[in-house]
Amino acid sequence: MAKTKTIAVLAGDGIGPEVTAQARRVLEVLELDIAFEEAPVGGAAYLAAGHPLPPETLALAARADAILFGAVGDPRFDGLERALRPEQAILGLRKELGLFANLRPARLFPGLEDASALKPEVARQIDLMILRELTGDVYFGDKGRGFTHTGLREGHDLMRYDEVEVARIARVGFEMACRRKRVLHSVDKANVLETSQLWREVVNEVARDYPAVKLIHMYCDNAAMQLVRAPGQFDVIVTGNLFGDILSDQASMCAGSIGMLPSASIRAWTGENGLYEPIHGSAPDIAGQGKANPCAAILSSAMLLRHSLDLDAPALRIEAAVEAAIAGAARTPDLGGTLSTTAMGDAVLAAL
Ligand code: IPM
Ligand code: MG
């Protein structure tokens, strides 16, 4: 008999606990051989243990087969020094666990055409995968505050990538493109940034190993524009940490709601220690009110089963159940409906 798998549940702040609870319900109903272990993270962990990513939480994450993550961020802690802010928990987990490949699939579930910010006929084209590099770029470069020689306050964040970091995410992108439509868009800002120039060079070098994939380089500003003009041209988009952060939020609204987009953060093709989280944040404005859409968290749990536990069949079942619930007009407020978080969870469970 296979060994019981451990999932670390790090629910975090704001709506994180509410949506994660629904994802966990769905996983539990499937009666897989899974043990859940919870630990505090983000602002909740700062309150409980004085640090957004306490050593015990990191140790659990490192030991677990996979991590189900909610959200971090709490305006009460915005005044803290950067190292203690809730966001450092997710950045620390990504970095410490080496989760450099972030998969953010965006597709329009049939029935959500009206929720999309785009015209229905344009929205229907969206079915793409944003592959975001997650452990480098301006997120992790040198940062600082100081003064100019005339005494003005200044701040800086260094954007940098080395060739190994670019090559490994590019390779994941090409492999993914091979499994999908064999078109890969690499998004950068090579007309202005030296970092992007290197990115483009290295992506071109990796491309030689994938002659069957059509590679298209696109500047980030143009990609943002094309994403709302004609999203059907994209299938896999590979890009750096900052551009990927921005483009994935944009893609989510094109696909209906940010409440629908899951993500997986992995180390290329090993799902070990993979981290699964909705791409939305903690949404403090609606926290604790039962208004949050749990679909992104539920769909993240499907990605968890697929990538970290190698359980494709139940992952497909969960995805089909969300699709069926949506087709059956189940809608939380972000989708123009009135269902509570729990009621939306009920609708998905009923479809399961
Ligand atoms: C995301 C979030 C995070 C990021 C924040 C919470 C640090 O926006 O996962 O997209 O910027 O990566
Ligand atoms: Mg983001």
C-alpha cells in the first residue's frame, strides 16, 4: 500500500482560511490517503509567533508532500519592516523550497462570458498557461533605501537573472508547449532592459533543442495589450517574476474573475514540496464575510493532486465539478451571484 501523503495546510490571512477550508472539504470527500497538517503563516503567524514564516511552518512545508496555501497580507502589518511583513512568508517559501516554476492556467469556464471584462466572443478565446519564473528578478535582487547626493530620499530594487535561472524556466516552457499547442510566447522588455536582453538570448539558445515549438518574443507592454485584444493567439507564455505577476492578474479578469485562477509552484518536473495557491490575495475588504469565491483554491487542490501526488483522475474530477457548478449557474458575488463561500463549496461538492 502506498504511504499516506502529507499536505501542509497554510491558510494564512484574510480570505485564505475561508477558501482553503472549501478546498480541503473537496479533497476530503475524495477519500484519498492524505493526512492534513496545519500551520500558521503570514500576518496570522506574526501574531501567533512573531514571524510571518516561523521555523516550524517552514519545516512542515519542507517535509510535506505538498502545500495547500491560502493567502497572506494584512493591512494591519503594512507598517512593519519588510522582513516581518506577511508577504515575506510566501516569498520565503518560494525561495527556500526552490519553487522556481509557477504555473498559472487561465481559461474561461463556459457560462462566465458575462463575468469577463472582455466581450464574450473575445473572452471565449482564452485558454492559456502563464509560466512565471518565481525565485528571481526584481523580487529577490538587492533592495535598499538611501539618499541622493542632494539629500532626496531614494529606493532601489535590482532586477537580475543569471543564465541558469533563465534556461531552466525556458526549458519548462518549451516542454509545456510540446504538450500543448507548440507555440511559446516569451515575454520580456528587451528594448529597454539588459536583464531582458540576456533573457531573450538564453531563451533562443534553449529553443535550438525544441525545433517543433514556434517561439515568439514579445515585449511586456505589447503582451498586455494583445492579451485583451486577441487572447486566442496565446497558449503558453513564459516570463519573469514581475511581468508574470502583472500579466496573470490581467489574464484572470479576462477569464471571468480573479476568484477562479489557481496556481502551482514547483521545481520543474518534480512535484515534491509543490505549493498550490489561488492567485488572488487575502482580500481584507471581504475577509470573514463568506463572500470569497473558493473556486481558485479548489482548482489549486486539483493541481496539487496532479503535480505533487500524481493523481490525475481525481484532479480531472475536481475540475469537471467546478465546471459543472459554474454551468449550473452557481455564482459567488465576484461572478455576479449571491452564493456564500460555503454554498459555492456545496455546489462543487454536489457536482462531484
Ligand atoms: C502573487 C502575489 C504575490 C506576488 C504577493 C502576495 C507577494 O501577488 O502570488 O501573485 O507578488 O508574487
Ligand atoms: Mg500577484
